Amino acid sequence: MDRLEQAREVINRVDAEMARLFEERLLAAREIAAYKKEHGLPILDAAREAAVVARGAACIKDESLKEYYVTFQKGLMAVCRDYQSLLLEGTRIAYSGTEGAFAHTATKRIFPEGEAVGYPDFVSAYRAVENGECYAAVLPIENSFAGEVAQVTDLLFSGTLSVSGMYDLAVTQNLLTLPGADASAVKTVISHPQALSQCEAYIRKRGFATRVAENTALAAKLVSELGDPTVAAIGAEENATLYHLSVADHAINESAGNTTRFAVFTRARHPLPSDAGAAGRFILVFTVLNEAGSLAGALDIIGKFGFNLRTLRSRPLKGSMWKYYFYAEAEGNVDTTEGRAMLAALGQICDKLKVSGTYVESDASRLQ
């Protein structure tokens, strides 16, 4: 057997083994797809993929071959993503609003392979996941300018779903008018309350009257149907395209860094991986005993076990005058020995305590 035949024999043997391993890998990818479907997780996990590539590249002894291995590994991961997307194609993802709303945009960017299903309000979208109509819901939880979305926060406390991811979507609001309408003729603007709040200075300066809509896309639709040049909508450019309106004024929101955080809600909580480290995040909702120092004690416990508290807000308890619950976000992995010990200690001074979400924050969490 000459050198050429020997080399081809090696390739045949390796290819046969690679085919067996490829099949094994895709079967594992199928299991991952099922898990992601159950927990409402997106297909792409950029941080995980980067770690896998780096770990594999470290096993290549010949430095001149590493770049080729990286290319090979990235191609293999793309094949696995395509396979998972096929398995999850048509998975129903709930959001509040209609096509063209910011929530619809966020939903399609987080779950490009899913079927985005619009509901008239936050509660309906949330209930659609609770009752099994949809696998996950994408709902706004906070805006960098207007603050928290209180109704969604209340659902975290009272409902059964858990947050499995947080994603940031930059929001640019625009003045949308009928085609050919003179912007100076506008007297009334229609939009979602959050959008109106984000553009308050602009609205006040021009003396516009305001009307509230369920979401920005419905506002644009209403302006298109009214056919009144004195009425305009506030919303995204996508709304103008969808409902045949013109963008009379761009970027009218007060804050140039206007960003909305969207939470993915699922029936099952997604435990954090053991290597989540500082990128791990968890959400707690709790009430404390009506005793002096109870709240301070709860916060001390979180810090005592090495978790960094990033957010703390209070919300009134429905049906209980002058009583409140607390919403907290913290850095770290609650699914560890320290995390379980922290929860046990909090349980001693909290009337109600619930881990309402766990997720990993990464560069991919900012939607492009």
C-alpha cells in the first residue's frame, strides 16, 4: 500500500467515525432543542458557542491547524442551529400587541424560528403560556426612561411563570402622519402610555393632545383608518411601513439611549449552569415580616452570601392597603450551595419568597 492509499485509508476510517459522532451530536442537539422549547430559550446562545469553540481549539496540538478547526466547529454549530430551528419551527411565542409593535420586533429577534402570536394585553399573553396555548411570552418589564412596567412586575409576583431571559431593545419613537400630511397641522397624537411618556417633552413643546392606544402598532393602524391629517401616531418606523404612513419627525423620544428590557416568561424555571459565574442573574419577589429591621435583614442576607443586589423595587400588594412586596434582581448563581443557603436564611424573615427567574446576561442579550 503506497502513501496515497494509506492516507485515504486513514480518511475513510476517520470519516466513518466522524459520521457516527455527527449523528450522536445531532441527537444531543435534538435533546437540547426539546429543553429549550420546554424552558422558552432561544436557539442561539453566543456565549456558550464561543466557550465550546475555545475549548475545542485548545485541544488542537498543531497551531497551524487551529484556525481551520475553528472554521469547522463554527460550521458544525451552524448546522446544529439549523436542525434545532427546524425542530422548533412554528413554536408559538406570545406577546402583547400586534405586528409592528416593539414587542413583536423583540419576539422575532429572540425567537426567529417561532410563530409570534399577538394578544390584546400583558395578562392575556401571560395566561396563554400558563394554560399551554404558547410555549413562552415576551413582555416588556422595564424602560430606561419611563421605568418599570408595573403590570408585568405584578404578574411576576402573583403568577406561576418564571423569567428565563432578559433582552434589551433600543427604542426609537417617531411621529407618524398620513402620507402628504403637514406635520404642523397635527393636533393630537395617539400611542401607548409608555411611548407618550418617553416623548413627553416633545408633546408638551408642540401642544399636542394625547390619546392612549394598547400599543404603538394599533396607534398607527388607527391613524391610517381615521384618515385625519390632524391626528398622528407615535411609534417605530416599522409601523409607518406596515400601515402606509409617513415619518414626519424622527427620534422624538427624550432620551437618545431609550431602551426597553423584555423578559421571556416560561412555565419551567431554567436552572443556571454551574459555570454561569458573574454573568448569572436571578430575580426574587418577596414580602417580609411586619417587624422592625426585616427588610434591612433580608438585604443583609443577600449580601452576606456573596450576591450583588442590582435592583430593588417595592410594589403595593393588591387588596392589602399600605402593604408592599419587593422585586429584587441580583448577580450570581442561586442554584449553588451558597444560593440555597441564602434562600433558607431569607425564608426565616420573609412571609413569601419566590425565585421568579434565572438567566445568563451576555452580549447577545442586546437585540440588534
